[in-house]
Amino acid sequence: MSETRGSLIGQLFAWLRWPVALGLLVFLGWQNEEQFKELLQNPIRWEFLGLAFLVCFSAIVLTFYRWFLLVWALDFPFTFRDALRLGFLGFLFNYVSPGAVGGDLVKAVLMVREQKERRAVAVATILLDRILGLLALLIVGACASQFVAQNIQRRDEIVMILWGGSLAGLVGLVVMLHPATPGSWWLRLLQRLPKVGGIVTDVATAISMYQSRRRVVALTMVLSVFGHFGIISSFYFCARAIAPVADVPNYATHLLLIPLAEIVGVIVPFPGGVGALEWAVRTAYQLAGAAGGVGLLAAGAYRATTIFIAGIGGIYYASARRQIQRLMDAERQSDSESGQADLIGQS
């Protein structure tokens, strides 16, 4: 009964996430209606929009190459072309699955089905890729704090979060890559903790696989930092396209504030972070003393850029729709059979 109720709640959430996300966007638009009217009187700087697309596209492809290196380092029969195909598909499914990690789940299913002999390793590469990406995002923001003036509201709190998260993540990464960590008593203790033990186990498994591939992890961290510079630069160029330069926070301020906005877009379980990211960017602009409407429109322009890029994933999906659907159905059937086996074992 409880499983059926949980399934119904999950289905209800799946149906509601788009209306809620779009409702939030409408509310934000209504709040900033007057600012929109003023901004729309300015001519659009199409050269900045074009630059935003090129930079964003390059940064996203760089993240796919980062993942390819993580997979290649574990001796998978995996090519960069495979990484592009699954990467763009995952990027597309960010918009039809809850949160920005939804695409990772789809990517994991497809990769696992193609790498049947090393399922756990395949999923571990995706998990580590996500961890490195988020850590690099915090590092970019933390470093930018050294170049941003003090006239930003709640600056000390923001800097504390960025530096605290960066240092904690780096220390954690170094510790997990230490040869003594996989067999340590404290790791086994953490793995037995309720609720978080499974997450600790997955993270430990993912990172421990790279004990002899530390240079690859270091290289992917560098690529992650460059990739996030590109994505945040795309935000800045989108803002320059729709507003006068005097109304747009400077580039260093974007590097400081946009990382936390991106993290909000990842955490909030809306499709592709729609609504959540826009709210976070608007709030970031207000903290920087700029008009929230400028941030909201800049986020909208960035959203349009990413949706256009996600369309490439749509091309991949259209060309292999039946095969992908068959793999997804097989995975759901496998999960169902696994759940039934668990019930039988419990009885």
C-alpha cells in the first residue's frame, strides 16, 4: 500500500513540476513587468547573443569531453562520439526530468545498457563527473571573490559558502584519492549511517576507481573550471545583449554570484531548473545592486540558448527513438522485477 501511495505521489509530482515551474516564471515576469517594458525598448545586441551561444556550446561540449576522459581512464570501449551522443541526450532530458540531474539519470541508463559487464563502473563515472563539475563551480566563485568589491549585499555569507564548499570539496577529493581511504575504518562507519550511508558508498566507489588515475582527475578538474568560465561568460553576454552595459553587473560579479544561482537550478527539482534558475539569477542581480528584471531577462536569454543546444539532443533522439525507448522500458522492467524480488525476500 505504501509503495502504491509513493508511486502515485511520484506521478503527481511528475505532472505538476512543469506547471509549478512555469507558474513561477509567470509570477516573476509579473513582478518585473515595468522593468521588462523599459528593457524591451532597447535594441537587442545580436552579436552578444551569438557570442553567448558559441561560448555556451563550447563549454557544454567541454563538459562532455571531461566525462569522456573519466570513462576512457577506466579502459571502457567508449569514444568521444559516444560521449557526445549520450551527453546531448542527457542535456535534452534535463528538460523532461526533474532537476538538472534528471539528464544524468537518463544518460546512466543508456550507458549502463551499453556497458552491461561494468554497470557499477559506468554509473560511477557519471557520479564523479557531476561531483567534479559542482566542485569546479564553487572554485570559480571562490576565486572571483578576490576581484569583487564590497558593495554586494550579503557578500560575506556568499564568500563563506563558496570558500567553505570549495575547501571541503577539495579536501574530500584528496582524502578519497588517498591509497589508505578505501579500507579505512571511518569510511566503513560512514557507509553504515542511515540515509546518507548509501550516498557515501556510491561516492567512495566512484572516486576509489581512480586511485591509479589521479592525473586524469586533476585534468578533468581543470577542464571543469574552464567549462564553468564559459557558461558564466554566456550569462554575461546574454545580459549585455538585452541591457545597456551600465545596467549589467561587471564580469567578475557574474563569476561570484552565478555559481550559486546555477547550484540552485541543479538542486530544485524542476525540469532543467526552469523557474528556479531564473529566480536565483534575478536575486543575484538584486544583491549586486542591479535591477532584478535585467537578471530575469538575461536568464531567459541564457535559457533560450541552452534549449537551442538541447535541440541537438532532440536530433539524436529522433534518429534512435525506438532504440532509446526500448532501453528505457527494459530498465524500468528490470527495476520492477528487482522490486518484486525484494518484496518476495522480505516476505
